[in-house]
Amino acid sequence: MGFLVLLVFVAAIYFIPTIIALGRGKQNAVAIFALNLLLGWTFVGWVVSFVWSLTNDPVPVSILTQPVQQFGLTNVRICPHCHSSIPAEASVCRYCQRDVAALPRQLN
Ligand SMILES: [Zn+2]
């Protein structure tokens, strides 16, 4: 019985990197588990999988850096006469050629 407890204890220590990876919801938890399982018995393999489990998953760059202007949603408004998209600072609609009221300046 003491041997079984010892075995579970050792296995728990051995698979700490995998446990951490699963606990942190790592995208590559399976790869960390594979490295942990196959090379964990070498000290270097265990340390590499341990450090790997502590790294953060990369956030897609496009979500972080893409400016909203790229979608053409800013600096645009709708002409009240023909409902076309026109530049926010336009005073004459380029589609229906009618005067559109200039936007009130934002008060800061
Ligand atoms: Zn218009």
C-alpha cells in the first residue's frame, strides 16, 4: 500500500507540467503532455515541458493591432437625404449633391 501511495506521489510530481498546462487551458497542452511523458524522465525534458506549461498562449496579432478605421466604420456617416455613406466631415453629399449639415464639433 505504501508503494502505491509513493507511485501516485511520484507520478503527480512527474506530470506537474501537464497538470499546469491543463489547469491553465493551454492550446498545446497535448504537446506539453507528449514532451512531459516522453522526455520528462530526462531532467532537461521535464524542465522544458515545465517552462513551456508556464508560457502564455500568443494572442492573435490581428485582434490586438487592427485599427477600427481599417473596417471603414469611423469617419463615415449617413447622408440624411439619400442614405449613402459619406465622410463625416463632408458638407455636400457626393452622391446626391445636397448640402448636409456639418457635424457639430465634439466638446472635449
Ligand atoms: Zn446624399
